[in-house]
Amino acid sequence: MARLDIAVKGLFPTLVAAVELPDADARNAELAGLILRRREQFPSIQASNAGGWHSDRSITEWGGARVAEVLQVARGIATQLTADRNGEPAHPEWVTQAWANVNGPGDGNICHYHPGACWSGTYYVDDGGCAADPLLGGEFEMLDPRGPGPGMYAPQFKFAGEDGRSVGSGETIRPKPGLLFLFPSWLFHQVRPYRGSALRISLAFNFGIAAGS
């Protein structure tokens, strides 16, 4: 039989966007100082963090120009990734909530999602050495929303093609200073325990949509 021309289309994609921001060294030095001073003054709140320090969610009020700078870029990305039901560009009014995370040795974040938001994301201030040494862990992991996939029946197989490699498991993003990424807020995610001896510092945020947008 002649080779069949099979039409293959990847349905139900999950959009994740990433960009490395310029001027990261100067920005991150300022952000690290600001966040670590805040950590000395205020105790951690308990959210998804398993250990580590989680700031209050009002960093937009005390974070200054550098936090505003990152969030402005992130809102622009969120707008580019959002369309109306006809596929036309949309320009929602974003309601922003943001906070800082500091993870030390053994700290991570348990699997969770972000109710009440449309887009969520993270900006890395300090990776604690994770980018250079994979053994340090600390990866941001997103779990496959398709569930267990073919592993339900035949765990030795996967879907063909690049987008099938992680089916039934997850995809990770390794922290890197200056890296900003966004993902849908409903996507289950976690932070693997950090095994380094320094500090892993990040800025996290949620973008909800204002009523009437």
C-alpha cells in the first residue's frame, strides 16, 4: 500500500510564553536587595510554599520601579496572548496581584493553580546556581493537563511528534536570572525542591480581568 498522507493537528494546545529581559544584572541586583530587606522585616505567609519565604501579595505597592518595569512587560505579553472569541486581538484591563518568593536549601512549592486569574507568571531574580548545575533542582514544573495520557494503558509509549514527548508527565523550566514567563493560571504547577546552598529568588504574579473589560 502506498504511504498515506495523514493529516495531523495538535489540538487543545496550552500556551506558555518566555522571554529573557535585557539589563537583567542591574535590575536583579536592585530587586534582590529590595526583596531580601523585606524578608528581614516581615514573616512569610503560607501559600503553596514548602519552606522558604513568600511575601505578601502587595509587592506592587512596595516594590518600586523595577517591579513595575517587569510587570509592565508581562502585561504586554498577556495582552498579546489574549483574543476574543472570534480570534481578534483583545485588550483587557488587567488586575494585577504580585509577590516575591525566596527559596533556600530544601525549599520548594507544592502543586497548585491560581484561582481567579487568567494568566500567571514568574520572573527570576536569582537562580541560586540552578541554570549552571541541573543537580541543584529548583525547576518550575508544569503538569500535563491531558492527565496520564497513554500511560494509562501502555506507559512504554507516547504520542509521536515533539508535542507528545511530555504526555502524561510534565515540562520543566530551569530558572535563569532575567527570564520571564507566563502560563495559563489554571495549569497545575509546582517548584521542585532547591538543593543548592544559596538563594533562589523570584517575582510571581497573577493577571485577572477587570469587570467590564
